[in-house]
Amino acid sequence: MTPDPNPPAETAAEPTAAGLSPAEQGEARRYGRISLRLTLADLAIDVAYLGAMALLLARPIDAWLGSHEWLAGPHSTPRLLALFLIVFALHVLVSLPLTFYSSFVVEHQFALSNQSLGRWITNALKRTLLAGLIGMGIYWAFFLCMWHAGTYWWLVAAGVFFVFSVIGAQIAPVLFLPMFYKVERLDNAELAERMARLADGTGLTIEGVYRLGLSADTVKANAMLAGLGRTRRVLMGDTLLEKFTPDEIEVIFAHEIGHHVHRHLPKMIAAGVVFSVVGFWLIDRVLVWWAGVPSAAEAPVSSLPLVMFAWTVFALVLGPLQNAISRHYERQCDRYALERTGLATAYRSAFQKLARLNKDDPDPNPVEVFLLHSHPPIAERLAMADGVA
């Protein structure tokens, strides 16, 4: 047979629905699988450690602490805080190898991190210190309510949780974020005009639009609407501002406005209060049953790890419901962004860029999505755009 003198040119591999090449999608899926395993391992470590601490180690450690005169007493606040610090510090040490591997080694393996080892250590120390201080304050307030607020202490504790939530939402963008990232007011007349036009008529009052220096740590792109009241602001990652077109940024900003229009933050805080009432009541029942006391008001200091363990298990059980609510909110914002801007093409290209930059598996396993994902898969979000357009 005579060979064809003009053989057909080799065709390039077709991109996927999310705009990824087969190679990019394969890498995103590998990254997703590794991230899933690490997440499950982290959850297993948390449950196993806190379970062992609650059931085996809490009483001996508390007895040792109580042997010191200045820590003695059935409801000693200094002993409570000392026990928390021991439990917290040991948890940090137990989790450290996995934390380092997942947040530094894997991120560099997939070329997602710009972070130096020194910066990782610095940020880890700051996160640990911040988490320790906040955790100490929360559990101190929790036990004060439990010991002194009477039979319905769990309602009082839920009210305290509400106050913590509101204060946290207010101060996070002005106090916590600048501890880790460079934050500066965005100076871009075109984007400012677009954002003002989108916010017009929505009742959204924002203190400003800011550039968030995420690129010091990651190549991933992100944006958020953060703060409450006078601290309400839009934060745009510098990678997003540099690699996305004005139309794509407009769609993303419209998505963030959607959270305000649909009042997602107040709803999330309200849901958190409801969940905390249920969770604290369950903890009350667990304490009475396990500690063998007539009421939680008589629970000893050594019950702290049991409270932490019970809350962790409750949060795990509640996680799929919270994630389902979050995914519903995200769908509402996606639809709002499309209808508000009419930029369906920019919407698609923005999510395709997000999938590529963040190495997001566009179509993960539905069970994984149900259990662990707070956002809909990108393939679903793109399909929704086709329906709206």
C-alpha cells in the first residue's frame, strides 16, 4: 500500500469542560486526592488525640496540676487555663508533621506555593499563638457559663458565642488578616467605577476595596467580602488582580456582593448560634453522663478535654449540613453575579482560570463534595452558567 504523502496532522488534546487540558485535569485530580487523604488523616488525628486525652489522660494531668497549691480548687481558673495550654500544645506537636507536609511540602510539589521555609515557620508560630489565645478565651468563657449560669447555662453560652462571632467578624479584616498578609487600598479607577456601579442600589456600604498580598505565600487566586459594619470591605488577592481581566474581576466582585444581597453573613451567624445551642446542650448531657455529676455546674476542670472532644465530634457530624448550606449560598451568589452583570463569557473564563491556578478538580466525587466541600464543583458552576445564559 502506498503511504499517504499528506498524513493528517496530529490533533491536540481537547480541553475539558473546565478549560483544563487532560494533563492539567490529571494533575488537579492528583492534588485533590492527596488533599483529601491529608484532610481525612488530620480529622482522624484530631479525634484520636482528643479522645485519648479526654478518656485516658485528662484526670492524671489534672491531678498533677491540682497538686500545686496555687492551682488547687474544684473550679480553679488558673488550673483550667493551664490544662488548656497543655492540651493545646501537645495537639500542636502531634499535628505538626502532617501540618507541615500538607501546607508546605505538598503545596511546593504541585507548584502552588511561593512560601519560603522561614515564612512558613513565622506564619505557623503566629497562627499557633493566635489560636491559643482565642481558644483560651473561648473555653474560659465557656466554663464560666457552665459553672455559674445555672441550669440553662448552654443558652447563656450560646449568647456569648454570638457576641464572639460578631466581634470576630468585625475585627478579622483589620486585625487578623494584616498579621499574615500585606493589605493595601486598591488604587484602580476603572475597577473602582465598576464596583461602585455594581454596589449601587444594593444597600451595601463598604469601607473600601483592598489588595491582599496572597502571592507572598501562594499562586492561588481568591477574593472575599469581609468585616461587619464599619469594617465591611472587599479584599482582592493580588494574583487575581494581576491575572484576571476587568470583566472577570467584575463578575467575581458581583459574586461577593451577592453574599450581602442575600444576607449570608447574618444568616451564618444566626445558624451558628442555633448550632451552638444544640451542641452546648449535648455537651451538658455528655458531662452529666460521663463525669457522673448531677449537673454541668459541678463538672471538674478535668472535663475540659471531654468538652473539646465532644465539640469536635459534633462539628464533624454537623459538617455536611453546614457545607450544604454554604454550597447553596455560593450557588445563589453565582446566579446573582450572572444576572447582575450579564457577563456569562467572563464568568466562565474566570472559573476556568480559578480551576487552573488553584488546581481544583472540576468534577470531584459527589460523596467527597457532600461531606467536605463548602463550594460547588467548578464543573457544576459552569453548567449553571449555561442554564442562566
